[in-house]
Amino acid sequence: MEIVYHIGAHATDEDRLLKCLLKNKEDLVRQGISVPGPSRYRKLLRETIHALARGVPGPETRDMLLDEIIEEDNIDRLVMSNSNFICIPARIFEHGQFYRLAGDRIEGMTQLFPNDQLEFHLAIRNPATFIPEIVSGLPLAAQKRLDGKLDPFSIRWSDMIARMQIAAPEAQFTVWCNEDTPLLWAQLIRELSGLDPNTKIVGGFDLLAEIMTPEGLQRFQTYLKTHPPHTEVQKRRIIAAFLDKFAIEDALEEELDMPGWTDEVVDALTDTYEEDVYKIDRMPGVTLITP
């Protein structure tokens, strides 16, 4: 069976991809793809992985988990999503290492389904916006523990991915930049679900509806009907053009409120992030989805 883990990251799509997949649940099941509700697996997998600290799972664990998670028959692909699969937000920068638990948790997730084909899907985000978003959401005590101990320039998504690859050398890894998600939305749904590129999906413009004015969205949908794009690249160019004219500014603006961060720091972090993305694009075993 194909087991698909969408592991976040935190502060990216906020379960929007999962909600869109659930809108297509019945159509997906007819194609042998199961997207269960999160209550069927999030607590179950967390407790099972924690139990692995006491030993390797028994041969019956895999089938027991699938019986609990999957409701339907004749399923070939299982899609599960949880930004906390690796850790909770309070542990992202723990002990000065970015996602320190990534390798151990991926290894545990692999042990649950040792003979299945595993896929890990991950959105990454510019540390210049990712760090303020995560830190601002932590309790004050946790924020104080980070004071002076968090080096923003040490954040490397490529390092995290490399540790995960060591933990799951046979798995496939698919990565994209959160900044590109509005342009990639429909493709991401298809990549996660395993649907054919030409398959129509419900909610293919859900994210655009949040960041584009109603007038713009209506004009965009009308334009697609009268000028249907022939390729995914053409569609992305159309989306970019309409966002440029009709985007809701407040929906696209990101707060950058970190003590001591100047414009120069933000620019340098962005440059470092772009170099990191370039490195990820060249990592063997990793597929980077770009516009």
C-alpha cells in the first residue's frame, strides 16, 4: 500500500489541504484512495509511535492500525496529514536544533508500515516569516527560553530533510515552498492524493478564495471558462496575473516582529532561504514542486 504522510510544516497551510482532500473523499475512494478524518489517526499514531520507545512494533501492528484508520474496502493509497507528526510547535527550536526530533519521528512512522511504499510531503517557509509566526504563538515562558538562544541563520530546511532521509532511506520526499502554495494548490492536491493531473477536483480554488477579492475570483473563473489553459504552467501564469491585480493585501501581508531584526537581517535570511531551496532542489530522492 502507498502510505502518504503530509507532515506540515507548521505555519504553512493550517489543514487547508486536508480539508480540500476531504471534500473529494467520495471520488477518491472510488479510485482506491482513502483520506480519513484526522480523529481516526492523529492520536492513534502519536500513542503508537511513543510506545515504540519501548521496542520494535510487532508484526500485527501494521494491520491493526490500518483496520482502525481505514473505513473503506479496496484501498491502495492512504493519505494522512498532521503538522504535529514530527513535534509540537514548542519543540521546533528545542536545544538549539531545528526540528531536532525529525529523524526519530520519521523512523517511528516508517516502522509502523515497514513494507509499504512511504511518501512524505512537506511545505517549507522562509525563516524570516516562519520564525516570528512560530515564536509569537508560543507561551511567554517558552518565548523567554528562546531569548538569545535562537540563531535564525542556523535554520536549514535541507538539514532537516537530510535527517529524515537517513531515517527513511526508501521513502519518497516531496517538498514545496509555502510562498508558492497559491499557484500550486491544485497540483498539491493531486500530488498528495495520487490523482491523475487531468482529474477535476472539488475546491481547486479554495485558497484563492481566501486571498483574492470576490470580484477578482469571479473574473478569474470566468476567464478560465472562456480561455481554458492547456497546461498547468499556463494556469499558474493566469493565477499570478489575477493575484497581482485582485489580491487582498491584508491576506498576503506577513508580520515580521522579532526584537533586533532589521531590514538587512530579513533580507539576509531570505537570501539564505533561497540558497537552501536551491540545495533542496538538487537533493537525490527529493522532488521540489515549483511554479
